[in-house]
Amino acid sequence: MELDINTLRSIATVAGFVTFIGILMWAYSSRNAADFEEAAKLPFDQD
């Protein structure tokens, strides 16, 4: 198999898309909801 620049660009595009989908799945995971809710309240904390 010969790797030219277009093949490498395609691989990089697919890898970036898979990474993006992974970040979305992590961000919208229900097990992280409590941590994100707590972090969202930090600017309003009056300690």
C-alpha cells in the first residue's frame, strides 16, 4: 500500500472526527453530569 499525502489527510480527518465524537460522548455522559453541574456553579460561589 502506498501512502501519499491524500491518504494521510484522509486518515487525519477520520482520526479527528473520531476524537470529536469521543469528546461529545464524554461531555454528555450522565456520569459526568454532577461534576459539570458543580463546576457551573463555581463562579457564583460566595466563600
